[in-house]
Amino acid sequence: MADMNRVMLMGFVSTEIEVAYINGDENRPACRFSMATHKDYIDKETGEVKTNTTFHTICFYGKTVNFIKEYIGMGDNIFVEGEIRVRQFETKIGTKAVAFEIIGNQVEILRKKVNTGNNNTPEKPPLDDDENPF
């Protein structure tokens, strides 16, 4: 039986893009940001439409990072495809914690955040990241 770990999300970049370099090597870039997805539902008691927002930690590695830091920013509507990674770590106060992250391998800009005088079309096509070490 085959296994599959695949995630596809459409949502909005909700934090600034953090860029770092693995072991300080500028040829091994990595980035991390938060992405918000929304789901509307009808409250059974009030009949009102409500929104449930989920925040996802998104990580990219390799050449796609250069595209992201150049063309994607907070508030942009994007599509991300990747896989879920569960990471266990110890916090600064010594407790054990678990983080669920999306390791992206493809990103597409759906709509840029509307700014005065800015058109809403991306300047470059999306890139695939074949160098994802995970």
C-alpha cells in the first residue's frame, strides 16, 4: 500500500516572510511565514454566518525562497502545495512541544494585496522546489 503526505492550501500570508540561511550558507536559503485559511459556517443557534480562521506555519527551502522574498508579502492571496511535517522540540523553559508545519514545494500568487497604484498580477510564474531536503 502506498502512502501520501500532500497538502494544498489557499489563503493569505499573515506575517512577514522570515528568511534565513542553513548553516549560514547563502546557497541554502529557507523561509518561514504564517498563512491564514478561512471557512465560513452558519451558527446553528443564531443563524449568523461566522468565519473560522486557521493559521498554518509554512516553510520553504531552496530556490523558491528567492521567488517568495522577491514577490510575495503579507496580505497576498497564495496557493501552497507541500507536505505536513511534525517537529518535536524543547521550549526555552524546558517543556516538550510539537509543531505542525507545511513544507512547501510549490507556491502560486493568486492575488496581490491591493495597494494604491499596484496592479494585481504577479510578475513571474511560480517555481517548483526540487531541492526540498525533507
